[in-house]
Amino acid sequence: MNWNKRLLDAPVIGTITKKIVSAKASREAHSIADHFTQFLQPHIAVDQTLREEAFKIRHNVYCEELAFEDIRDNGQETDEFDHQSIFSLIKHKPSDIFTSCVRLVTSNGPGELLPIEKYCMGSITNEALSPERFNRAEIAEISRLAVKSDFRRRKADTFKGSGTGVISEVSYSETELRCFPFIAIGLYMAAATMGMNTGIRHVYVMMEPRLARSMKFIGITFQQLGEPVDYHGLRAPYYINPEIFMTNLSPGFKSLYKTIEKDICLQLGQLNKN
């Protein structure tokens, strides 16, 4: 065997392999971002009309479908935390219909608790990451994620609970990215953008552990802070910050995040003017 030739070939093969992987990652990034932007568009609720649209979606999911809350006469589900929240919705472009919503609950001081602090503080056993440890202006909670049943296309998304972003136990391969529930992922990315561009450093969420596991597949790695408790189903407290979010995000979904961030940031400027 010509060992000199083998040694020369090894770096060449390595370079070619890296180029192939890089090209694949680039195609994946464009495919994910293009698929999302072709059909979906994130919106910040910059006025009362859009806020009410979010409340209607929440009523459809939390009151009518899941019966977590009582039916409201006005068809809008609201609560005590809405006044301290920023809302995002995702519109389905072809139909011009809003598909889903999420809110980022913030705090301006000790008098404005996050939902997790008021109702689930006892579930947080990781004291180092407790919201009490941080500046109130730098903490927030992702809350009230809701997706209309009409926009859960996959059979796996028709089970009870999928309206709040929960993903069923389905194994995905890297070549099956089109099967991901882009709407739920887009909502979490919209919430992350709203937080990172308004000075938020520490984000909390109560979610089902299987949703956390599914999000980890694409690189959104939430850190579990305690054992699951019964809170609108079996949910556990989770934490994430900008460094964890951006470091672990896969290349394809990082491209999607940048696309969503560009859209959201333009709208945040409009929200600040209002």
C-alpha cells in the first residue's frame, strides 16, 4: 500500500466531507427558514385589536377545547398577568388567519409576580436559578401558548394537549424536519426574540417534560428546575437564558430564529412608539 498517498488522501477526504456537511447544513437552514416564511408570519400585538385576537385564540384552546378555564361571554380568555405581558401571534399567510399566540410575562418589581412564582414556586428546587435570585427587570415567563386545532396538520398533533404546544412521542430524524410543528417552534422563538430584545436575561416556563425533550432535539435546551406537578396537566418548571438558547440551537433553526428576529424587532420598535 502506498502510505504516502493514503496520508495525502486523508486530509483531502476530510475537507470534502466537511464541505458536504457544510453544504447540507446550508440547505437545511434555507429549507427550514423558507418553509416557515412561505406560509407563516410572526406578529407582535402592537395594538388592542391584536391583543384581543390573542385572547380569542386562548379562549378557543384553553376554554372551549381543553376546559382549563371557564367559557367567557365575550369569547376572550384573559387573566391578571396580561397587563404585564408582551404578546406574539403567528399568522397563516395564505388564509390571512392568526393561527396561534404566546405571551411573555415580565415584572417591573416585587409587586408583579410571574405566574410560576404565584402558583408553582414550590416546584422549583434549584434555588440557584430561582427567579428570586435575579433582577426583577431581567426575568420573564413564556406563558399561555395556544395553537388553534385547525392548524395542527399532522395526525400526531390531534391529541388532547397539542393546543398548548405539546408534541406527541414521535421520533424524528434529521431528514424529517418538515414534520416538526413549525408553529409551536415559531412561537417559542418569537418569545425568545421579545425577551432578548427587551433586556430579559432569565426566562421561565411551565411545560410538559416531553415538550422539553422534543425542543431539545432542535437545540432549544431548557433546564429543568424541579419535578413535574399537576398544573393544567403534568408540567415541570424550566429555565433558559440567551446564552443557552443561542449556543445549542441547530444551524437550520438558528437561521429560522434570525428570520423571526428580524420581523419581530421591526414590530417591537412600533410597539415602543405606542
